[in-house]
Amino acid sequence: MFKVLDTCARYRLGEIDAKQAIEKLKLKSVNSSEIDLKNIVSNYCSVFTPNENIKF
């Protein structure tokens, strides 16, 4: 759980990009564009965000 929250926080702060976040979260992304990668990470991280007002 900590690793997921840490990865989502680092992504949101811009320390890592969507591709790195996908790899760290071990999500599938078959030949996805940058926009698709961002959507995958945003949707995944929004599940773990306690405050629904935070946008990824």
C-alpha cells in the first residue's frame, strides 16, 4: 500500500512520469500513447486517494 501511495504522490508532484509510474505500479500498457498512460495512472491513483477533490 505504501509503495502505491508513494508512487502516486511522486507522479502527482512530477518527480516521475506516467511511464515510470506504470512500471512501478506494475500496470499493463500495451503500446499506449502518453495520454493513455496518464489516464491509466490517473484512474488507478484516484482509487487510492482519500480526498476526492485531488485531481491527478
